[in-house]
Amino acid sequence: MPIKSQFFPKEALQGQDLPSHVLWSDLKFDTIKIIHSKSLALKEIYNVPPKDFIVEEETIIVKKVEVDGYLGAVWSTKILPEKASDESVEFYFILNSDVLEKLSFSVHLFRPDVVIGDIPVKISVTTTKGEVSPKISIANLGEGTAIIDIDTVAGTGLQKHYPEFVEKFLQEYHKDIQVSMARLKKNFREYSALLTTLEKYLLEPVEFNKETLGAFEDFLNEFVSVLRSRQEFAEAVIETLAEAVLRNSEFANFYKFVSEYFNSIANEKMLIRDPFGFVSLSKEPATLQLRMQCIDLLNQTCTPITLPPISICGDETGEISIFRLFEWGKRQK
């Protein structure tokens, strides 16, 4: 067969770039015609001179390749109204108006779709047991993992705080990170600027907005590249991070809480950026209003969701983690 190799991704997150290629030999043609779905757009094309291809809506006409036997392309995808969609690309190798070879590709594009279902007007908590009734229902009705930031709305009653064991853990963690990073900067002076940025991200959570997420992604790409190229540096960084967590005096309590968190939302394709937020409880009802922001694994944001105010009280004074107010994976009625 003249077609020796072909590649197009079978699935991808909406918004993700898609690489593709076709390799051939002993194939004479005067045109390669490419027809693609509206949700795809040509971002880059390889081995084709700029003057030798034309883009016309969903059609690309390639008149000539620089080196016979290869055509590469990168496609951009859109965020679609549908949470999942199957899109197509077809390559036609044409000679004198006759189709000599036809290649058909299909890609499944998906995205997470976090939906809030039942929102109770009142929530009651058995403080000692941590039992919540009723809960706020939440589900990811799409595909792909959603990372969710949950916070209290400023100036609206109860505000998110960290419990004592988390505060102590973070205090020790911050101190250990600062000391360890200073040591790493001394031992790896050539990466001092990179380590300063890493320290900032380790101590301050990334905000879910386009500017900060873009900067974080740029840093992450550079950091991963350095780790891959310098094994000694990678091992030192991993050891530093592990020590900052494992030697912490509150590690046991921290580990128990994290285990409970993961068991609560397991297999629901949802993660909380900061699961350590708590709200205070008393016998007197108080107002709680939550605001949620989601991103996917490409750091693409969705529309923020602000829940209506909820009255919440406990059978006695105490506190409860915010993630336990939700029933994870429950779909809308």
C-alpha cells in the first residue's frame, strides 16, 4: 500500500491541540484535499510551503509538499456547547480529478460538565458524627476530570477557615519548604529563579483565572523539562517535598483527613483544589453561601457558579469540612 503510516488522536479534551500525520511512498498526486468538521481548525501544517496550500472554510487544498512522502498538521479544537462530540477529518489524494487514496479519521472531543442538583434551603449537622442532612447534590455529567475551587462568598455570613490541625500542618510545611528551598538554591544556583517560582506556587494556591493559570502552565512546562534533563536535581526536589510532608508533626491527622476526602469523591471525576476548608457550626442557624469555579486538566475555566444562601446549624458548637456538605456524584432529578 502507498500509505505507510497515519495518525490522528481518537479522543481529546475540547480545547486541546491535535497532532496528525500521514506518510506515503510511490504515490503520485496533484492535490491533497482535506475536509474537516467545523469544530476543528488548522493551526499548523508541516512540509508544505505557505504558497502551496489554501484554506477555505472546512476545506484545505494542498498543491505541493516540500519533501515527498510526508504531511503533518496540528488542529485546534473549540469548547463546544455539547459536553461530548465526535468530529471527523478526511484526506483525499487526488490525481487528474480521481481519488487515489482516502483516509478517514474520527476524534471524540469531550469536556467535564459540573452540575449542581438539589440545593437545600436548610442543612442540619450532627456535629460530633459529622452527619449532614440534606446535602447539596453535585455531579460531573460530562467526561474528563474537573478540578473545583469552592469558597465562601465574602460578606455573607459564615466564612471558610482552616481547622487547627490544618493550620499547624501548614505552618510547619511552610517553614520546612522555605528552609529546604534555600538549601536547594544554594546547591543548584543555576535553577535559583525556577526554585523561587516553585516556592511561590507551593505556598500560595493558584487562582482560577486565565492570567495566573497561563503563567502556571508556562512554569510547569519549563520545570518538568528541567527535571527530565537533570536527574540529580529532580531527586533533590522530590526528597525536599516528601520531607516537608512526612516529617510534619500533624501528618497523621492530615493523612486521615485526605483519605476521608478521597473516599468521599472517589470515581466521580471531580477533585477539589483546596479540600481543607471548614465552616463553623453552632446551634443557632447561620447563613452559608458558596461560590464554585471549575477548570479541566488543560486549565480551561468554566462559568463560575454561585449557590443561593443556605441556613446551616449543628446540634452543638463545632465545625465541618465544606466538601462533606456535598453528595458527590448525585445527578439532578
